[in-house]
Amino acid sequence: RKKAECHDVDLVIIPKREFMIMEHIKSVLRQYGKFYKQGEDILIVKDEEKDVQVDCYIANAKNFEVTYLIRTGSKEHNIKLAQESVKQGKSLKHGFGLVDKNTGRILANTEREIFKELGLEYIEPELRI
């Protein structure tokens, strides 16, 4: 969002090969600090001295856009999207997209589709505050 300072870096990646991918990503991220969280689709590394955190999210072609939308924020913007989703009987779910709460059907899984389905004007990522 073109701010002068930031305290965390969010990466959303689609690995080319599934096998051994987490070990390779871990070996790269180790140089940036200690692991704070490790999961099937997330790695968080913190450098306490520099007060910097790197969040790395593993996605695939189907869930990349919704993961990117949710994980790269801003936090305030994500809260607004989630609140609007709930008002409309929908849920914004990481890894899936915008889901109808009653049927469980995925209504949208790209950024533009999600904004459209919620009746909102699309906002470019760097302008989402």
C-alpha cells in the first residue's frame, strides 16, 4: 500500500511442485528469523530484533485470488468485506471464496467476482485501507 514503513510482509505463492515444497520454502525463510507458526498452508517467520514478520501462504490455482485478497489486506478492509458478507448471509472463507451460508455453495472465488457478488465497487489492492 506504498507506506513508508511496514512491519510485516505477506507472500501468497503457488508452488510449481507439491513434493518437498514446504522444506524448500522453510530453508529460504529461515534466513529471515525464527518460525512463529507452521502449518499445511502457512509459514510465519519473525525477526524480533528488526521487528519484521514474513507471512507466507501456500495457495493453488483455484484459491490464489481469494487467498491473496484475504491475506494481503488491509486488515480494516478485510473486516469490512467480512461484515458485508455476513449482512448478506454469506461468508468470506480462506481457501474457498465467498460462500452462501445456507447452501454452502461457492458464489465467487476471484477478487472482482467477490466485490461484484457483494454489490461493491472493485478497489485496487494498493487503495484498500
